[in-house]
Amino acid sequence: MTETVNTGSKKNLKGLFNYQWILKNIPFFLFLSVLAVLYIANGHWADKTVRRMNNTSKELKELQFEYKTLKSEVMYKSEEQQVIKATEPLGLKVIKEMPQRLQKENR
């Protein structure tokens, strides 16, 4: 009785993976292969996109820090006392008297 069961199960396995069955299902195997390649490619593409996003956000933070630093320097150097200190070596001084208005002569 065990011999008939063994031969029956071997016959089922042999019948399951015979040449004709494999030939019949080649398009399905190719379809599965294409899906696997697309799945792997999508994973690589997603990883590359995440890396680019991280690099872009790091660059953005660095540019924000640089902008804030330059803005604070400009604000500091544009104060009146700093402008006076910067222009003293050039011989420019702040005038204490009111400016005079020039008028055009009518002839």
C-alpha cells in the first residue's frame, strides 16, 4: 500500500513539472521575471531619490545659514557708527550743518 502512495505522489510531482507544463507557462515566468526586475529597479530609483532629497535639504540648510550670516553682517555694517568708521580713512566726515539748496537763476 505504501508503494502505491509513493508512486502516486512521484507521478503527481513528475506530472506537475513536466516539459509541456513548463513550455506552456514560459510567458508567465517571463512576466514574473519582468515584475521582479521592475521591483528591484524601483527600489534603486527610490533610494537614489531619497539620497538626492537629503543632499538638497543639507545644501538648503547651509545656504540658509550663509544667508543669515551675510544679512547680519550687512545689518551691522550699515549702522551709522560703522559707516562713519569705514569712511574715516577716505577723509569723509559727517557734516553737522544743514545743506544749502542751490537754485537756478532766471535770466
